[in-house]
Amino acid sequence: MYRPSDYQFPRVYVEGAESGECLVLDDGRARIEKPCKRGMGLVPYESGFEMTIDPVEAVVKRSYAIYIPSRGEVLIVPRGTRVYLVEALGVQVNHVALEGDTVKPGSILAYILTGKGETRTLRSGVEGVIIYIGWGLEGELNRYIYVIAREGVERVMVDGA
């Protein structure tokens, strides 16, 4: 069973980003290199959404990889991948599904506590893989954006994870 203390923050590596740490793909495996000589550069997680996702067109504008330490796997997301965006907005948002999870129509993404003290259930409308969860504040409310890709995402294992 998942507990919040089990969560390890994912790391985002973006094509063409300069960094002291890179993710390199070789023969269906991934490895992390320091110093960075080639590959996708590590960026702050918070910057990943604006660097890689075009929310108007609902498409990935720059190839990236998201490393999920708790699973020892990387999701490779190529440029041009069509995505489905789901917003969670509330006083409190309790995530049920996280990056790397496969969801189906009707799958629960989160439980949301509204300003009126009501609990809402946020569900996926499509089948796919959660490839990013962006966040921010909107006034006094917490705002999260689930990014779900229906196809095109490749899962690879990380050497040494």
C-alpha cells in the first residue's frame, strides 16, 4: 500500500537542456552521467511543464524523460506526443495516481477538498500513462495539472537503480 512517506520526487531530463547531470539512453536502458557530456539535461521539476508541454495544443513540444526513483524506471516522452490535461483545483488535493501510473477512463486521480468543505473525486477520462504532474497556486487554492499520454511513451529501466 502506498504511503506519502514512500514518495520520492521524480526527476525531469529535457532534450537540449544544459546541466551537470544527464540521462543517457543506450540499448533500451538508461543511465545517469555526471558530469554531463551528452544526453538529456536535468532541470528543476517545477520548470518541466513549461519547458516541455504546450497546454494550448495539448502536445509535447520538447522531448523529455522523467525518472521515477521509487520504480527505478524512466518514461521517455518524444516530441509531438499528444497529451490529455486534467486540472485538480481545491483547498487540498490528495493524489491517488502518480507519475508513471497507467490509468483508464474512470480511474481515480485525486480526491479534492473544496472551499465549501466538500470532497470531490477527480477521475481520468482517457486511458494512458501519467507523464507529469504540474502544480501551482491559484489564489488560496492548490492547482495541479495531470498530463496523460495515450501512446508513444517508452518505459526503460535505469542502470544502477
